Amino acid sequence: MNHSLDQLWQQAVGTQPDPPHWLVLACAGAALLAVLPHPVWRLSRNVVTLAHEGGHALVALLTGRRLAGIRLHSDTSGLTVSAGRPTGPGMILTAAAGYTAPSLLGLGGAALLAAGRITALLWIAIVLLVGMLVMIRNAFGLLSVVLTGAAFFAVSWFGSAQLQACFAFLGVWFLLLAGVRPVVELQRKRHRGGARDSDADQLARLTGVAALLWVALFAVVALACLVIGSSWLLAG
């Protein structure tokens, strides 16, 4: 399929027709199946880790910290290293960004889809992934970002309008739904005495606010994004 620069620009800034309501609901169901069954979640959680670490990285840059690198691991863990003041607002916001990032990205995606900006969403995702790619510091992370970016590019470049809509709605539903489960898993680990160096525990040391309250904040953000985002997606 040939695309001129003018066509690409018009697609990116223009709107696309709303997909059928059944497709929106089908994407929600498929996303739920990618979150609830544990064997599937072990694979799909890698996407959440990508968004989690991307959130740390983006906020680190926005708050003036120096981003040293990002690592994504096959066990769905990840690590983002930034340099700067070890305390203060920048460090607090950076630490708080991880668990909230998937849900907030899902909410932003839902806003774009509610406005009919399907192509814009796909290309924004590609830009964010390219930006993340240059900071990846391990082979598995590199492979994860490249494959995810390739999927977005292939769908946006070669896919039909309905395929693009299905892919976009599936991705947004997944982020909204999947943003909740890691918060629940985090508190379960903490309750069992694990995750002593989790984001919530780091925030507790930085702020003096109990880690449990930070977990509660993560949960409130995730659930609020899910409720608001779902209402936008289903309103079309």
C-alpha cells in the first residue's frame, strides 16, 4: 500500500468512523481474557511492564532527571535507572509513575478513541516506543520494544480501517483492565513480606507516607481510569 506524506498527515490528524458497538465489546472481552487467566497473564504482563518502565522513564525526563537506561526482563520485571537528586519532587513523581502509567496511558488512549483518533493513537504509540527503544539496555527489552513497535507499525501501515480499530480498542481496553492487577499483586507480595524495595516502599521512605497508602493511591488511579475510560469507549 502506497502512502504519500500528505495522506499520512491527513490520516494522523483526521478522524476515523466509530467501529461497530459489537467490536468494541468483543475487544473488551478479549482484553479481559488476556488479563484474568494466569497462564495468559504471564505473557501479556510484559506489555504492562513496558508501560510501567516507560512511565518511570518519561516522568524522570519531564522532571529533569538524567535517564541512564531501561531493562525489561523475561520474568516480567523491569528496571529504570535515572540520575539526579535522591530525594525531592522529581524522585517522588518518578517513583509514583510506574504503577499508574498503564492505566493513565489507557485513559489517554480512550480519550483519543472517543474522539475518533484511531490512527493518531497508533502513531503516538509508535513514537513513544521509538523514544523508549534508544534507552533499552538489554536484549530481551530490545526485542520486546521492537516487536511491539513492529506490530503497531504493521497494523497502522497495512491494516484495514476495521483492523486498525480492533487493534487500537484491544490495546486500550487491555491497558485499562491490566492496570489494576499489578497493584493487587503488589499488595499480596507485601502482605507476605516480599517486595521490600517496591515502588510503594521506596515512596514511603521518600515521603514518610505509609506504603499501604501509596498502594491505595495506585489502586484508586487504576480503578478511576478503568471506570472513566470504559464509559468513554462504550459511549460511541
